[in-house]
Amino acid sequence: MAEGSPSESAATPQPLGHRRLVTAACLMAQFMAAVEVTIVGTAMPTIVGDLGGFNLLSWVFASYLLPQAVTTPIYGRLADLYGRKRVFFAGTALFLASSAACGFAWGMVPLIAFRTLQGLGAGAVQPVAWIIIGDIYAPAERARMQGYLSAVFGASAIAGPLLGAFIVEHLNWALVFWVNLPVGLATMVMLWLFLDERLERRRHRVDYLGAGLLMLGVGALMLVVIQVESLSATAIQVFLAIAAVALGALAVQEMRTPEPIIPFHHWRIPVIAVGNFGCFILGAVMMCNAAYLPTYIQGAMGRSPTIAGLALGASSVAWMFGTIASGRLMVRTSYRATGVIGGLVAIGGSAVFLALEPA
């Protein structure tokens, strides 16, 4: 966030009624972005059964999450340059249009292409909604609003699997992608009508080259990891070379650009480096859980989508209670002890999964 931006000083004045409606719109945007992965994860076994291409299952999630992660800081910078409304509307419009296209996908490759576009739009939805909340509330009120946003995230994590299971069992799987359309449209209308924005342009350099190199390098590396069994030795060498060159160029670019998309100098701080590594590992575990647990339950165990949704929902419920418990534990002990306990619990849960058999 730029120095002196509204989010770092006083709140941008809003009529009380308007502020409540803008807050509701931001909470809806938070729900829309958060529910996407869990609702699709529950429905994927049915979608793969219809479209085929099980070997491409991982790409349905990776093609969404990678562009979302890369574009999030870019949208944040653009929001400072061109205003919250414009950037939010552009990203949300792309997200909704590609969501509609996902429901019409005729194969896994088109679905992955539409999911990539969806991820490019999703990079604006959640972070810009957070920025708007920071703009319209004073610093003393933001902690309370952060609690509301976190509660919406928890609710969406529970509702997503159950809603996805209901849709694929009783309706058409395309509705998994279309369910966000009315929510997104309502969010855009509410922000258009009720958000009073004072645009103050700030000088920024958007690291487009760094974003492109990051997507190219990570994408090429993921292609090798996911498709290693179907690629020739020559193709593997070519993609690994592309990944190495792109990531090497990214490291050079990020060290010389004034506003890098990945500030590597922060990683010299041990707490940040270890924290990022821990988030990477736990994020990978949770994404594997969301992507493959429904497939295992329905494909290997032969259970219904509802059972798969309940299993995934149980994980989300445990996440909510774990968050509350860890917050209290952190106050009484330390963040180190809390992190160690949480990591050990995650390792234990993963070990139990390894021991599971379909019976």
C-alpha cells in the first residue's frame, strides 16, 4: 500500500447507510472468491467423469490459483493508480465471464483455459475488497472488520463442499461455476451505487515483467511435475530449461526493480523465510486435501458426492475451531509453540491419510 493511502491513515468518509451496504458488498466478494476452490473440488469427480481427462485434474486447480496469486499484487498497485472501483469491476467482470464459460466447457483443456482466465480475474476480487474495507473504516475499527471477513471465509469453506455436492447430485455441474454469477453482479451494482471514492493517483511501477516471468517459470515447472509420465525426455528437458531460465531471470529482475512483485530481500529475515516455507507446505497439503479427497471418496470408496462434501466440510469446520484455539494458545504461550503444535497436528493427520484404505 502506498504511503499516505487511506488504508494507512483516516477512513474515507462514507454515509453510514452507504458504508454498511459497501461492507455487505465486500463480504459478498470475499465469499465469492473463497467458495470457488471448495465448491469446484467437490464437483470435480463428476466433471471429470463427464469430460474425461483425469490426468489433467491438477491443472483445474493450478490454472486458477497460479494466475490469482501472481496478479494479486498487480491489482493492488493498479487500484492505487486507477481507483478501487475500476480495478474491482475489471477483475470481477473477467472472473464472472470466465465462470460462465467454465459451465459451457466441452473438455478438460477448454475448462483449464477458462479457469486460467477465471484466476486472472480472481486476483482482483478478494484483495481489492479488503482494500476497500481498509479505506472506509478507521484503524480502530479494522480489527472488527477483519473478524467479519474471516468469518465469511470460514462460512464459505463449509458451504462450498455441501453446495457443490448438492448441485452435482440433483442439478447440472455447470451450476457450480454459475452460482457466483448473481453474487458477483450484485456486488458490482452495490459498489457502483454506494461506494463514494476519492481517487488520489499515486506513482507506482507495476512489475509486469516479474509477474510474467513468475508465471512462465512456475508454469513450466508445474507442467513437468504434473505431466512427467506423459512427456518425452526431450520435452521434460526443454520445460525444465525454460523454468530455470525464467526463474533465474525473475531473480535478477526482482533485485533491480524498485517495486518487485516478490521482494526477495524480505526472505533474508529468518522469521519471514520460515513462515513463508511453512505456509507453502501447509497450503500444498490443504490444496491436495481439497482437490483429491472428494475424488478418493467418490472414486475409490464409492461414496456419494454428499459424503465427499461432508468430509471436506469437516476439515473446514476443524479449521475454524483450530483458528480460534490457536489464537488463544498464542496469547498464553507463543507463536512458536502454536506453530509447532499446528505443524505436528498437520503431519499426524497426513500420516493417517497415508494409512487409509478404501475399505
